[in-house]
Amino acid sequence: MEGILITFEGGEGAGKTTQAELFKNYLTEKGLSFFATREPGGTDFSEAVRALTKDIRYSNKSVISELMLFEAARADIVEKCVKPALAEGKVVIMDRFYDSTTVYQSFGRGLDRGMVEQLNMVAAQGLVPDLTVYLKISREEAFSRKGGADKNDAIEQSGDDFHERIRQGFDILAKENKDRFLVVDSTQSIADVFAQITSAFEEKYKNKQKGK
Ligand code: Z5A
């Protein structure tokens, strides 16, 4: 069986990393082999690009440059790790994927959506997630968890209007892609959020085994 791709999406502090970590433990307990990564990141090159995207010294870089950085990081991890892991039948867990690019660089920064989505497909080599977990939370609530925006992070410092467009952008993508999006109210307890994720995964996994 071809592997299964599950992505975690949402604004900052929504709980993506927390849930992705729990999900890894769950897969280990179930005896399913997996590959997990974050985006941008996961290879030496993509981690170096990640540092560039966050570096406050370059916060005035052009928006197209920012887009290209995310796509460059993606192209590397997809080619070297994600595609091979899926071909080996593994579960692939991604803490952010191209829905973040559509939302942050198009809805957030204002780049043409068609152009962004075309580049997403090039960098992702046409992959489409089987399941996208969208952890939904207000910016205020997320910041109260995290203790505010990181002063040294170029994207976190992009302002309230930008982050409101991010929230709206994820809502729009969720409505447009109901077949793969699971929207979870991330103000619930960590355990309650996790239970909804594993239930959706088990359903997807069963269908994949049946070849659906
Ligand atoms: N970006 C982009 O612009 N374009 C792209 O194409 C891609 C990314 C791929 C990556 O940042 C940045 O790059 C991101 C988008 C942009 N920028 N922003 N802004 P990142 O990966 O460093 O940061 P993040 O994705 O925003 O993640 P985060 O801040 O690490 O948040 P998180 O992973 O969603 O949350 P967490 O670390 O799991 O949880 C935050 C805290 O809340 C922590 O203390 C938890 O213990 C707590 N928590 C989690 N869940 C709960 C619940 N349910 N209840 C109570 N407390 C909880």
C-alpha cells in the first residue's frame, strides 16, 4: 500500500507540534512506521532556509523572495524524504505543508493565489495530503499560551491584520477541501483534540487499505 500523508495546519500556537508529537507516539504504539518532519525544515538545506525565513534582519525581503524560500525548502524535503517514505508505505506526518503557503503568502501577503498554488504543486511534486488537521484557535488564545509574539521572528511580527487574514484563509481552505480537512477546535483539552485526530486517521487508514 502507498503511504498516507497527514498534515497539521493552523496559526501559531494552535498546538500543531504538540499533536504531531502525540501522533508519533500513537503510531509507534500501533507498530506503524512513519516519517515526520516540520516545514520549513527536515533536511540540512531546508533547516538553513527555515532560519532565513524567520530572521528578523531580513524582514524587509520581497514577498516573492519569501515565497520562493518556502518552496525551496519544500522541494528538498519532498524529493529526499517525503516521496520515498510514501513509496515505502510509511505514514508521513508534516507539521505544516503547502496550505500554509497558500494562506500565509497568498491570503496573508497578498500574492496571486493561482501562482502560489502552481508553485506549491511544483515543490510538492503534485502530492495531496490524505488528511489535513486544521487546529483552529484565536490569535489571542494562542498568544496567551505562548506568552505573545516572538520579537525576533519575522512572520510572527507581521501584525494583527495579517494574522486575521491567516485565520480566514485556513477557514476558506477547510471549506473548499472538506474531503481532506479535519477542523478541530483547539481550545479543547490536548486529549480531546488528539482523540478527534486519531479517529479521523483511523477512518482514512481503513479506506486507504481498501484502496478507496
Ligand atoms: N510559514 C509560511 O509563512 N509559509 C509556509 O509555507 C510555511 C510556513 C510552511 C513557521 O513557524 C512559520 O513559517 C509560521 C508560518 C510560516 N509562522 N508564523 N507565524 P513555526 O513552525 O516555528 O511556528 P508555528 O508553526 O507557528 O508553531 P508554534 O508556534 O510552534 O505553534 P504550534 O506548533 O501550533 O503549537 P505548540 O508548540 O504545539 O503549542 C503551543 C503551546 O500551547 C505549548 O505551550 C503547548 O503546550 C500549548 N498547548 C498546545 N495544545 C494545547 C491545548 N489543547 N490546550 C492548552 N495548551 C495547549
